Amino acid sequence: MSAAPSDQPSDEQRRLRWRCRRGMRELDVLLTAYLDACYEQAPAKTQQDFAYLLEQEDDQLWDWLLGRSVPEEPRLAAIVAEVVDPERGASAPA
């Protein structure tokens, strides 16, 4: 009766997809790739951290995602690591 989760994005995923649209195409690609590949299977805490990550400024996101700097907040550092390398982030200890 209901569609498979990957067939129809939730309202939350649609909102997040819109928030992944940034001022830089490169950020759009990185953030949307994580949303498409990992978000749905991620634990609720990781999903919350991803939403929080999207609240940050573009220039700060750019520096973090390129490895130029590391977020001071541990929750941001963890989700940045997962966005940059989903396999490493998913296997990292909590």
C-alpha cells in the first residue's frame, strides 16, 4: 500500500534537499550526495546533526568539507567526516 522509502522522499528530506542548495555548486554536490546516499539509513542523531550542519554558513562549510579546518563542535566534526567520506564516517566509533 505504501511506497518504499527510497521511492518517495519524506517532507523532511525534501526540506533538506532545498537546504542543500547553497551559493556554491560544489557544496550542492557534496551535501546532496550525502543526502541521497546516506541520510535515510543514518541514525536519528546523525540525521539531526546533518540538519544542524546545513544551518552553518557556506564559507565555513566549504573550509570544513575541503579539510582546511575542523569544526570545534564534536557533532559537526563527526558529520563533516561522514559527508566527506561516508564509509569512514559510518564505521567511526560513536
